[in-house]
Amino acid sequence: MDAYDALPKVELHCHVEGAVRPSTVVELARKNGRSLPTDDPTELYRYDSLNSFLDIFWLVQSLIADRDDWERVGYESIVDAAPHGLRYREMFFTPARHLAEGQSLGAIVDGLTLGVEHAERETGVRCALICDIDRAFGPSAGLELVEQLVSLRRSGGAEAVIGLGMDSTERGVDPRDFAPAFDVAGRGGLKLTSHAGEDTGADNIATALDALSISRIDHGLAIMDDFSLVERVREARIPLDVCPNSNVLIANKYERLEDHPFRRMRQAGLLATLNTDDPAMTDLDLGKEYRSVAAALGMSWDEMCEVSLDGVEASWLDEGEKRRVRGAFEAAIAEIEPPEVAASA
């Protein structure tokens, strides 16, 4: 096995809707009587900005119509990632559109839970879930979603959901508007994170930290524009779930992977991890993410192993589990023959 595939990994930023196999997109469309602009998903997955990508993301979301569909995409997302080193994932799902169309949150969570449990039995990969608020639906819908989720958890119906996040377009949206939803989620025992600084400035990250009390930052690219924010996040060991290939292919923040600040983020002492974001929509897997970043940024094998181990620290596993998983990762890494030295960036 290729060393980068063999390297054990935690993934903290992957959207189940963005991990739907191209063939599954076509099959779900047929099953649910939906038409696609093309039967060739390689043509469907074309975009030139974050907003045009979101249009495609929302289309794929619309094809997941019932509990069986959620079970299928949850299962496939894990079994597709396992051969590329995935050992533990905290995976996003964004149900706003489905709830608006009449699906129940309980059925969505049940389907995903069944899918990931089936995949765990088959692969040994563990997966927890993070429910994302869709900013485009506004703060009232976000609060209603969280209230449903907290109620579901209290009744024992959503044990697999351990966190709340927030995604979709950042521009023109004030994170402070969603503070009531995050407050309810925090009091309900959920861990908190949010997409921030992917398509906006560093002030968006600072506002999310202050207003939403998040303990993790999704993307966080703009942090490098604010030295004081870098120092604050570094000292607090607040993790950043960074997705370099996505930032080139989806957000179009950089023309080349070589221009991405991921290595500079780590050299600044930030707890920056590597993730695929929407792997099926970008023809990615975790092995390719690590391999391409190492080559583009001139990162050594030892540096990539540290990225892998930092993923364990950045997770929401309890401290005992973190020690156990880190020990297992270290033992596995010791058995891997290192690849050739990465090319200089």
C-alpha cells in the first residue's frame, strides 16, 4: 500500500453530501424521479466559485430523499475512505433543505447512523456526526433545527450526533445572528464548530469564536491575515480543519496548491489538520490529500505524520480515547516504509 494511504488518519471536515459517489448521484436521481442536467456526473461536478459549487451541492442534497438514501450515502462515504487511511471521522450533514421538504430529523439521523454503523462493522472505521446549520436558511431555521436536535438527543434518538456546525455561504451573513442556536446547542451538550474565514476575512473567524463559543474552526484560511488572531488561536490550541485541495478547487482561493498557507499555518504553531471537505465532488481521498499537499508544499514524511497525530488531538474524542488512538497511530506509523522525500515547493 502507498505510504500516504497507509498512514492512519482522523478526518474532521467532510460533508456526507459531498462524499456521494458519482454513480450514486445518478442512481438516486432515477430512484427518486429527479432529472439531472447530465447523466455524466463528471460534467455535473463543474463549478468556478464557492457559490456555483453550492448550487451543485444543493442539487445533490435534493436527491437524498428518505432514510434508506441517508443510510446508503453514510455507508458509502466510510467504506470509500477506509482504504486511504481513515480510522476515525466526525462527519457533517446539513438537513435544512430536507426538513423543509418534509423529511424528519429523526429519520435522517437514523439513516446516517445505520449506514456508518454498517460501515464500521465492515471496516473498523468509527464515525460520529455533526449537524450543520445552513446559513442560507437564516437564524430562525437554525434555532428550530437545534431545538429539534437537542430534543431528539434527550430522547435517545441521536446519540451519534456529537456536535453542531454551520456551513453554506459566508458573505453577507453575520455569525452573531446564530448565537441563540449555538447557545442552545452548547447547553444541550453538543460540541461547537463553524465554517469561518473560508470566503471572508479574519474578522469572520474572530466573530465566530466570540459570538458562537466554538471550540474548532472549519477552514479558517483568513487567520493568516491577522497576527493577533493567530496568537490567540495558537495559545488556546483551537484546531483548524483545513481543506487545501478544496480551497483551490471549490473556493478558488488559490490558483495552485503550492500557494496554500497550510504549511505556514503549522509553522506558526497552529493546530491545523488535513481534510477532504467534499471528496467525491473533487475526485479526492485522504491519501491523495496528504500526498498532494506534501508534494506541493515540500512537507517531509515526518511532518505529515505529525499532521496525522494532530488530528487525534483536534478531535472530540475524550482524553482516554485520544491516548488510545494516538498510541495505535504511532504503532502503525512505525511499521510504514516512508515514501520518497517530497519535492520542494
